[in-house]
Amino acid sequence: MGELDDLKERSRITYRTAVAIALIGSLPLLLFEVLKWDIFGNITPVVSPMLGILLYLLFAFCLLGVIIYAVRGRGWRRWLPGLICLFTLLIVWMVPFTALTIRLDYSLHKAQRQEAVSWVQQEAAKRPGMAAEGTLLQLPKDYEGLSKGGNEVYVHSIGGRMLVVFYTFRGVLDNYSGFVYVSDGSSPQDGDLGTHIMETVELGDSWYWVSST
């Protein structure tokens, strides 16, 4: 009985280890996908993609480990760690984390960003021509955190309308994404922001989210 109990104990520990491996690979990846834009906004554009690659490599390594564990033994329970990884993959592929994050950020900070737009308009009125060529403007501390990558907004007056960009991501060169306020409510076009707009999402009330390069 003692030897049988020892075998059961070793098997139970091995199963727990496999579950731990599955969780070690899955949980950081899920957190990364949920918090990706906050992470991108707080670390350098070079480091953030590397972090994503490392987490996906960790996940692949853990997935390989739990598959090896499953095929080397018998019993349906040995496949549970693999199912954890499979469920994680389905969540990552099927849940639109970026779209949900954009909508949540827009809803939570819309009122404060609207106040910041009013401040920008007041500044532009004090300095005629300030935004004619497009300029970066540092937001006051009252509006800290509304724009990633230094809390600056891009302001451009063109064709009788003003555009104000609050960054959600600032990459290298002209690669960025962010919330855009357009004073006349029209959709931002190529040339309005000095870059090529790849994607535009209308949010309502003169607000848009754009991805640009």
C-alpha cells in the first residue's frame, strides 16, 4: 500500500505541475492582450512588441510541455492542462480586446477629454496660427494620462476645422493610434494629421479612433 500511495502522490504532483505550466503560459498572455494598449503606452515602442513575442514564445513552450505530458500517459484528466491552453488560444483569437479597450477608454475619459479639447481651443484662440501647420501641445497636469507617450496632443487646424489627437499609442516615426476630436464632426482624412490613416472607427459626438502610419 505504501508504494501504491507513493505512485499516486507522484502522479498527483505531476498533474498539478502540468496545470501550473498551463497557467504560467496562459495567464500572462491573457493579461497582455487585455492590457496591451496600457503596456504599449508606458514602455518604449521597441520593447513592447518584444514583450509580446516573448509571452507568445512562453505560451508555445508551455503548450508543448502539456502536450508531451498528455500523450505520455492515459486518462482524460491528463488532457485538462492542454484544454486550458486551447481555451486561452480561443479567447485570444475570438475576443476583440482592442475594440473593447477602445470603447472602455472612450467611455471612461470622454468628459475629461472634452474638457481638454476646450482648453486646447482656448490656447489656439490666444495664439492665432498656432495649429495651422500642426503642432504638439503639452496638456496641463489636470489632464494627466489622457494621451500616451508624454501626455501631448497633436493639434491641426485645416479647412476651417480643428483636429485634436489624444494618443493611445505612439510608435516610432509616424506610427500611432489615438482618439481624434474633429470640430465639425467630419471623419479625419489622409493629410489632416500628416500621416496615412489605416483605420477609422466612428465613436460619435465628433470623436473618432484612428490608426495611422
